[in-house]
Amino acid sequence: MLLEGKVAVVTGASRGIGRAIAEDLAAHGAAVVINYNASADAAEEVVAGIKANGGRATAVQADVSQFDQAQTLIKTALDSYGQIDILVNNAGTTRDKLLLMMKEADWDTVLDTNLKSVFNCCKAVARPMIRRKQGGRIINISSVAALVGQAGQANYAASKAGVIGFTKSLAKEVGSRQITVNAVTPGFFPTALTAVLPEDMVNTSLEYIPLGRWGELSEVAYLVSFLASDKAAYITGQVISVDGGLAM
Ligand code: NAP
């Protein structure tokens, strides 16, 4: 088992990419804390599925855009499992609008949920990870939008580009402790986040993806499990696209 004996926290794991990541980490042997904000039933369903397959998981509610709640999430995970080896910052949201229509609240919500949450959770986990002296893995889910931009997503692309700068900086800060920090930039994946995209945008997206299709959730999840494993010990500060070639 690639992740036997490891403990992971995955933010926003009640559905979509986060759920797929949590399930894959558990399938590779990690105990997983399933963070959610509002979707308690969905999170409990993820936990039940992991347990039914012989894994270990717990659902923990926390709005990770809030500093204090992120602290509590990490403390709860430590109290439950005694250690955290892997943090996956996946929670995210969109408020797509052209800049001329974008409200201050659209900017603030997206920046807080997608970028401040990464600061909040990393800040909470860094000290316990360093103190334990066993290294660690932090994997931040950014987006292809950070690399190429997207009309109607100035807030989202800015938040996800911020995640990349944060990732590289933290990788330099904690590298000597054998804690790796990497960013993953997914392209298009079928989740609630992309279900709201207009049909013409969905069709146009396919023209720009060399592999000619959207990704499957398992295809981003397995990359994260690899980055979380001991096999990826010498990879840090990297931005790895899983996008069918969209951003190259
Ligand atoms: P999704 O299906 O909408 O799921 C979002 C998850 O984040 C849910 O579990 C949600 O839980 C959680 N969440 C949202 N705000 C939260 C908060 N403040 N605190 C804690 N949890 C919160 O979205 P997704 O498509 O799986 O996206 C996952 C990540 O991948 C995001 O960072 C997104 O930007 C990124 N991404 C997605 C795509 C794509 O094509 N889908 C492409 C590039 C990047 P609750 O329902 O409980 O709030």
C-alpha cells in the first residue's frame, strides 16, 4: 500500500475532485479526514464508502476560508489520528462574472475560499508537521485558469495563480524539513463546479484540449496520491498540469 500508516486531511472532500482524491488516498492505505463546509450528508456518504472498503475516515465540518475554523479542523484531525502526513488543499468555488459585472463580494468570496483557505490550513498544519520531524506532503489544487486566464474568471484565476506563488514560496521555506509542497492544475473535470458552464463553452473547451476530452476524476486523484507518497519525496515546488494538454 502506497500510503499505509499515513494520515491525510482533504479540504472540500464531500464531492467532486476532493471526494475522488480522498477515496484514492484511502484506497492506497491512508486514514483520511473528509472536510466539508455545508454538505454533511455527502461527506458522511464518503466516509461510509471508505469504511465499507476497509479504510479509515472521519468527516469534519469547517469553513476553511475562516482562520479559526481551519485551526480547529487541523486540531481535530490531530486529536483523532495523532499525526498529519498529508494536507490536500482542494476546497474551492467560483463566482464567474465579467469584471464590469463583478461585485466586491464575488471577489472576496472566491479569494477567501480558494486562496486564504490554503494559507489558513498550511499555517495550522506546518508547525505540527515540522515538530514531528517525519517530513510531510502539502498538495494544493490550483487550476489551468491560473496559467492561461479565462474571461469571466478574473477572481478565480487570480486566486488560483496566488495558490501557485504560495506553493513555491512555502516549498522553499519547509524544504529543509523534508516537507514537499506542490500544486496541481486540473483542466476540465465533470463536477458541480463545471456543471453550470454554458454548453457552448463546454463544446469549445474540447477544441483546445489535445486529448479531445475532459478528464476523469480518477485521473487527478491518482496524481495526488503519487505526490502524497514517499515515491515523490524529491518533487517540490512544482506545478503539475492534469489537463489533457490544454495549457501547454
Ligand atoms: P465542487 O464539486 O463544487 O466541490 C467543491 C468542494 O469544496 C465541496 O466539497 C465543498 O463542500 C467544498 N467547499 C467549498 N467551500 C468550502 C469552504 N469554505 N470550506 C470547506 N469546504 C468548502 O468542485 P470541484 O470541481 O470538485 O473542485 C475542487 C477543486 O478543484 C477546487 O479548488 C476547484 O477550483 C479545482 N478545480 C476544478 C476543476 C474542474 O474542472 N472541476 C478544474 C480546475 C480546478 P460543501 O458543499 O460542504 O461546501
